Amino acid sequence: MWETSNMKALAIVLVFAAAQVFAQTTEQRDAAEFETRAMADIVDCMVQGLPDEWYRATMEINLDKPFDETGSVRYAFARHDGEPPVEPFTPCDVKRPAKTLIELRNRLPSDRQGWIGAQVTVLKDGRFGIRYGFPKP
């Protein structure tokens, strides 16, 4: 039935992923959907302010303490792989991506809400990610 071990492994992963989706509560699904929409909005706004020649863009947010509603935000980009993003840019609205991320924080699981730093990274090929920094205990 399974032609290769990779096909069998893929089937197992797909079954596991489907089980996870069904195991989620409505609240977890709603939070995941909000997170997806929020990240899409953040990325869309960021890329609108970038020049044609860019490779990586970042938004860094720093808060003085967990759950602060305001803090500092920095937008920067790099033109080439291997370069740190140091050139500043202005997204479609300087407040919108940061505000969206703060709104997203309030919908994250409680163990992920207390961050004091966040970095959204966007690559020109469409990949993106987010990292959170938490205070030291």
C-alpha cells in the first residue's frame, strides 16, 4: 500500500496534524485564525514601505515591562542575504503593525502574553516569522 517510507511518514504527519486541528477548542481555533490574519496584515503593511531592492525586513518592538500597551518600535531592512537589517524604512502606517502585534498578544495563550520584545522578520520570497523575548525570571 505505501510505496515508500516517505509516503508513510507523510501520511502519519497528515493524520497527526488533522487530529491536532480537531483536538483544538473553538477558542484555540479562533486565536490561531486571528494570529494568521494579524500576521498577514503586519507583513502586508511592512512590505508596502520597502524599496524594490530588499532581501529581509524586520520590525522590532521593545516594551519596558510585560503587558505594556506602548513601547519603542524600529523598522529596518537589508538589501542582501547575510547583511543585518540596518536601513530604516517606513511601513504603510508606522503605528499599525505594532498596534496589531499588541492586539495579537492579548489573544495568545497566557504563557506567551508576557513578552517584552518581539521581532517580525519578512523575507522577499514571502517567508516570515516572529520571535518573542521574555523577561528573565
